[in-house]
Amino acid sequence: MLPDSLQAIFDSAAQPADARQSAIVYCEGNFARIDGKTANGLVRSSERYRILSVIDSSLAGEDAGLALGEAATGIPIVADLTAALAAADDLPDVLIFGLAPLSGLMSEADRRVVLAAVAAGIGVVSGLHEFLADDPEISAAARATGVALHDIRRPRPTKHLRMFDGAIGSVDCVRIAVLGTDGAIGKRTTSTLLTKALNDAGIHTVMVGTGQTGLMQGAAYGVALDAIPAQFGVGELEGAVLAAYEGEHPDVIVIEGQGALSHPAYLSSTVVLRASRPQAVIMQHAPARHMLSDYPEVRMPSPLSEIKLIELFGKTKVIGLAINHEDMTQAEVTAAIARYELELGLPATDALWRDPAELVAMVTAAFPALQARQPLTVA
């Protein structure tokens, strides 16, 4: 038997190297809040980046997972870029702009941080509507230091964009869209957890991302839907679903929703339904949210009214409800689940707080043939 010190060295050497890029996530003043949803999502899950720290001076010193009300992640929240660099063993590969403001634009304070990162030799990843590579000052600074700027939301050149052509009809697998009653309500989180839960249950599943956070997290298929010219949105998303089917031949494709079908300001849910033609929808709702998140003068729709709208417009079926537990206790979530199951006649769960098997059960109840994909367990 090897001595403990030598065994530790051997075990360390046997571990595969983490090939992900190292990243600092900038989320000043908004981590664990609605406008910090990109940073929140990257802390929860990221196949593409190894998150070193989160910048938010209002929560400096906390663990990022605990700040989200979840398990500790070992990812520290720090006060500024200087502190983030001091905490890193090596120069990070990228700074990720983890804010998702309604405007999709940077403030002057945000710009200073981006420029400081570029000056330090760090690449920048952004999901904003204003593209870093089009900013004369930022792009010149990046050229001077030789770092890359990644604009996640930038669509392909118009001449390469795809029109809808009906090819979705050839996608011969179960398609499930995760829609919601509002924006920034947890659709991407539930989509990610649903995809993982189904794969863990032996049901081959692929997620198609439709927003900047899902693409940053590592979704292999998808488009930043709200950056696509309206004429091409349905075709581009149809193409992403088709690519996922042809590339993976999965049993299930999960399509991340955007906005809400009833939302007065967003059209993206209509694109999701038109492009992917899902046979089923899981709907996300926040029972404690009474007004729309970015439009506080507009009341939230009821789950029942949104379900009726989705089923009528999308010619599909809502098969379950996923609850966003913001501003709720465990007991309140349990009571809400019981109430909605009784009122709506649908299974309900909290994707973050409850057993992932409950998401799988929603799907297999609606599509019993998928149960045959699950491995048999021996008692």
C-alpha cells in the first residue's frame, strides 16, 4: 500500500484535467437577483467554463451557492476585479458579463470593468445586445492585448440565416418546450435540470438553448432567439432543433422557452411554439410573484389562463407545472404544489428543491413509451 502522501499524488494525477476555460463572472449588485440570471445559471451549471469567482461587492465574502439559497459551491463572491485576480491561481481565460439587464446594454461602470479585464490580458464573453467587437474602444484594446471578444448574441450574417421550411415535421422524437408565465422565471434552469434528469434515467435527451445563458453554459445546439431578425427567428430555431435531432438521434429534445406567451413585451414564446412544434409543454410559474418582473404595472397571469393560451396557440398539451420558489418557504412550496395539482389536474414540482425523478415522472406519464428506455432496477 502506498503512503498517504504518495497515494494522494497518484490519485491527483489519475484525475482527468479540466479542459474548460477558467472564468470570472461579473455581476455587480445583482447576483442571486433577476438581472443576475446569467451569473446565477453559470454558478449552478457550466459545461464550457470553470467558474473561479463572481464579482458583486454587495455580497462579497459569501459562497455563490449559498447566496442562491442552495448548496455551497466553493465559488467565492468577491468585491471587484482586483480581488478576483488575487484569488485566482493563474490569469483567468475570460471575464463573463453575467448581468442580463432589460436594456441589454452596459453602464459606464460596467465598461470600466470590461476594459480593465482586457487590459489585464483577459478575454471577455458577453450576452448583451450591444456587441463588444463593434465598440471602437473595447475592440481596439482587445487588439492591443491580443485577447478575444465573444459576443454570444451576435447572429449569423443575414445571408446565412434560415427561413422556416417545415423540416421540423421530420424530427421523429418527443419534443418538450419549457415555457412560463413571465420572463426570468426559471425556464432555462428547469430545462437544464429536466435534460439531466432524463439522461440520468436512461432517456437520451438533448437540450436546445434559446438564450445567451444556455449557450454560455454549453448547450451544443441553439440560437440566441431575441437577437435574430423576426423574419428568420422561426427558421433559425427550427434549424437548431433539426441539428440536435440529426446530430444526436435522441429520445427527447427539450427546448428552452423565452418570455411568456401572454407577455405584452415579448414575442419569443410564439417562435418557440411555431419552430419546435412541441408535443408537450412544462410550464414554469412563480406563485409569490404578483406582477411581471420587468413590468411591475402588469399583473402576472394565472397558471390556468397561461395553460389555456399555450394549448390553444401551440396546439399542444401542458403536462406539468414547475414552481419557482422565489420569496417562498419549503412549506409554502409544498402547499402550492398540492393546490395546483388539485386545481389544474397536473403534476407539479420544484425543479431545484424536489427530487428530479418528479420531472422524469411528468414526462413518462405523458409518453409511456419512454419508460421502456429506462434501465431496470433490481431490488
